[in-house]
Amino acid sequence: MTVELQWIDARDDLPENGSGVLAAVAGRYAQGPASDFWVVLPMRFLARHVSGPDGRAVHDCFVDRAAAVRFPYTAAARGAEGVTHWAYLPALPGTARNHLVGHTVAPSLQAAFGLL
């Protein structure tokens, strides 16, 4: 199977609320250019997200599986981890959707194995 992704600059546009995306995250482990990184992570985009023990709401953020919250990358936030680009997740094999839950999983999975 071949998959093509369209990377979108997070400064120009954001995904639909609740969407699962691949996010290109840039940041720095410690001070110095040798510790800079840029990595792709699966995340969910939320227009509004309540996080932390104080229940503070944040807006337009990307949240990963570990509940780490990242915002679109800006030069002003250099050093903090930020999302530079994002892409919608590709469709699951044999489907037009990138996520399935509940009773649709088993038949879709069986159909996908039949397609492989």
C-alpha cells in the first residue's frame, strides 16, 4: 500500500476539532543546537482542552497519548516544543476512514485482511 500525506503549516491552518493527526513537533532537549529535534507524533487536535490539576482551559492545541499539550510552533516560543506541520491520518486499509470504534471494527478488520 502507498500512502500520501499533505503536510499543512500549523501557522497557516489548523485541523478540525477532535481530529486525529500526525504532528511534526520541533523542540529542544537542553540548551545548544546539538539538542534540537524534529519528530512526527500521532496527536489529537482540540479547539478547547481542559488540562492540569487547576482545570485551566487552553485553546487550539495538539494533545498526545501521554496528555502532553503542544501548541502551533512560533519563533517566540523557540525552545518550547511546538507543532510546525500537521497531516490528517491516512485511511485504514480497505476503508475511507482513519478511525473505527465499536461494532464496525471486527468486520472492517476481516475485510482488510481479505484485501491484503
